[in-house]
Amino acid sequence: MFPELNNLLNTTPDRAEQGVSLTAARERGQLVFLEGLKSSVDFFFRAQEEPHPLQFLRKASTEDLQPLYEFVQEALKPVDSGHAVWRCPVLLVDDLSVLLSLGVGPVAVLDFVQYCRATVCWQLKGNIVALVHDSGDAEDEENDILLNGLSHQSHLILRAEGLATGFCRDVHGQLTILWRRPAQSTAQRERCLTYQYKIQDKSVSFFARGMSPAVL
């Protein structure tokens, strides 16, 4: 019903051949993965001979995310392994809110994102996808600063939230999508659509508000 949304968010089993094997991509050097929890344990309990991306955890001031950025920068350098160099890379950050919980200030996190944008988006013509948790009704000034700063920089914003009316068996939540087109005129710069969704076993189905299959 909504092919533009399905192409963006929904991968069904019959379209699996269009996906990417992460294991194969990692073996070919096309996927570089930093597991935060495992890396932090290694950082604290094992001797480190080289600078570590998470070394800010040991500093009195946690505002310096330069080692983490340098990890991203190093991962994007072409390697002499016979494989194709990076083309239109995608940086996935899941999630930036964790940095706030570790004591990093929102300005430092936004600076980190800005440096990553300069490398990934502008130099390599790629994209950054970042997850941030909204504190909702709770007053969290630092999280609000981070969320507003990222929203201002983003060209595509997806906001997933539960239903205001509470739990429903056939509708699990609401997804708001905001497209921003900087090159367009003011009247055409933003486009906002809202869908509802239901999480299934291996996919997610989307439909317009009030158009749940259970209702129809």
C-alpha cells in the first residue's frame, strides 16, 4: 500500500535476496563493527598497547570523543586487500543516548556527529543513521539538547512511539516520518507523514491511521 515506506523500512522474506549478508560483508572488509559493551570490558580489564576508541571512559573529563572519531575515520580508509574501496558508506550509531549516560555532554556528542558528517556525508557521499531515545515526559535537558541538535542537522527523521491511547493488540505504535529537502523552497522543504505499525514475527507492517486490518 505504501511502497515508499516499505522500501525504506520493511524487508520481507520474499525480498531477502535484495538484502546484505552482514557476515559476508564483514569478511570482505565492507562492515566494521564496534561492540560497545564488549569493547568497554576489554578496555578496562585488558592491557591496551594502542589508543582505544573508548579511552574517554578512563579520563576525568569525558568530553573528548576524538579517539572514537578516529576509529570511524580509520575504518573508512581504503585497505589494500583487493576489495573495492568504500563507496557511499553508512555509519550506524546505536545509540547516541548511551554516551550521555556515560557522562559525555550533549555538545561533545554533537561535535562528534558533526565530524563524522564531514567525513562520511561530505567527503565520501555517504549517510549517518543514529538512534536517540526521547525522554518523553521526563525532564532531561541534556537529552533534549542532543535530540534538538540532531533534528536540526537531519534530512530524514523517524520518530517511533507508542499509542497515546495505550496498548492495542493489532496496532503496536505510531511512526512519524519527516523529510527535509534543503534545496527546495520553503513551502516544499518539509514533508511529514504518519503511519501506524504492527510488529510481526519477521517484519513490520505499516498502515495509515485507522486503517489497521483488524478495523477493516
